[in-house]
Amino acid sequence: MSPEQLVDNLIEAGWHVIDTDFDMMAFTHWRKQALDCIGALMGPAHAYTHYFRDFVEQAEKASLLTGEGILVATKEQVAKAERESQTAP
């Protein structure tokens, strides 16, 4: 599975957490998977990893939407890096 597809799956899973009315177990599972993914793709010291860890803490809509935005930004950065690596001499 490509990194972009993995992030897309996590974005979709985030929407399912909203559909569960923020079931704590579903949110906790999604948060761990998303944080692990962002850390693996961007690195543990990257700003996105820190922002996700710091701002996606509560099983509430604002927190989840913040996490979704960070996942979208991660996906865009990964896609950009991939395009640049394909066009580099």
C-alpha cells in the first residue's frame, strides 16, 4: 500500500470515528494509528508529528478535525516529495 493510500485510509477512519459519536476506543485506536503513520512518514521530530501529538488529544470534533487536517497536509508533503524524487536527475 502506498503512503498516500495509507493516509487516505486513516482520513476515512477519522470520519468513521465521527459516525460513532466519538466512541473513545475508536478514537484512541485512530489517534495511535495516525500518529504512528505521521511519525513514520515525516519523522518523529517533524512539526506535523508534534502538532498531532499536542492538538489531537480529546475525543471531540475539533480535535479530530485538526488531526484530519494534519493527515491531509502529510499526504500532500509525501506526494510532493515523491514527485520531486521522480523528476530529479
